[in-house]
Amino acid sequence: TQLLEQSPQFLSIQEGENLTVYCNSSSVFSSLQWYRQEPGEGPVLLVTVVTGGEVKKLKRLTFQFGDARKDSSLHITAAQPGDTGLYLCAGLNSNSGYALNFGKGTSLLVTP
Amino acid sequence: SQTIHQWPATLVQPVGSPLSLECTVEGTSNPNLYWYRQAAGRGLQLLFYSVGIGQISSEVPQNLSASRPQDRQFILSSKKLLLSDSGFYLCAWSVTAAYQPQHFGDGTRLSIL
């Protein structure tokens, strides 16, 4: 099983602060995806990174895929209360019909 | 557009009772279908996946089973629930290709008493 470790597990910050969350593995992934989940709902895809070293931006969110395709990071600039949620990274499990191996997630709370 | 429906939203069941959770997808054909379980506020564990009608693969040994009687219908079942079956169950679909997103239903919160 290809394990994904996310850090930190919990993060509580104030509105306007910047933050970075990490997703690391000892395995190489052909792609990594980041999802955001709100309580009582299913995860929603934020981004897919495919190429080693790739950087993608989604408004105030910046995603990076490591050169060796074993790790990824999510950086949020000037966090807002609406960014509150559980951030999950997931790697493609090529042995399971394109199912995903998920990390345990980073629970982010942004207070006004 | 594609939609995924999952029901019920919440369920409270006694230990030893049976279970049937249903998931249906609309607006796409021959999707890959998945059942995940999520512990409180944590990551998702893949339980079953299906690449076609009647084709079910299990990822972990457990008290649960899955069936796919129709192309866009995925059912999660148990004959006798255990306390450890409590959790948030999520159904998802994707197209049969790499780098594609998985689309999740809103989940079923299952509590075993």
C-alpha cells in the first residue's frame, strides 16, 4: 500500500495569515490530487498535479508537486474563514481501478 | 451533467442488524464506482471498487460486501453489523482513466448502537 502522510494534522490560524500543509510519501505517484471536505459532505477536488516540479495556482491556493513525485504541498495566502475545512491529498492507486490512496488530512480552522 | 446520489444521509442501526446503502450515478456510462469509509474527521479508506456490472474488488477483509447490479448502481451491504462498522460512508465515481477526479456523494453517517 502506498502511504501518504499529511502534516500538520490540525491547524488553527487567524484570518489573513499564510499557511502551508504537506503531503509526503516514500512511494512515487503518477499523480496527486488535493481535495477539500466540509463537515457532512463528500470531498471536492481542488487540483491534480501530474508532472514532477509542477506548480498550480487556484486563486490564493498554490499547489506544488515534488520533483521526485513523492510529495506535494499546499500553500494558502491570506487565509479566510471560508478556507476552513479538511484538506486531503490523494495518490492514484494503479492497482485498484483508479481508486485513490488518501492521506489522513489536515483539518484547518480559520478564525475571523 | 453528472450527478451522484447516496442514501440515506444518516442511519442508526443496532448491532447484529443488516445494512443496505445505495448509490446511483446519473449522466455517465460505465463509470468506475467506489465505496470509502471515513473515520471522524480523518482520511478515507477504500473498501470496494467496481469497474463494471457484477465486477467487485475488495480492498480490506471486513464484515461488508458490495454489489453492482446495474451499470450506475452500487450497493454496500452487511448481514450483521458490528460496532466497528460505525463511520461515514462515501460513494464515488470516476471515468476509467488516469488523472481524473473522483466525484463523491454526500455520504451516509452510520451509527451502530
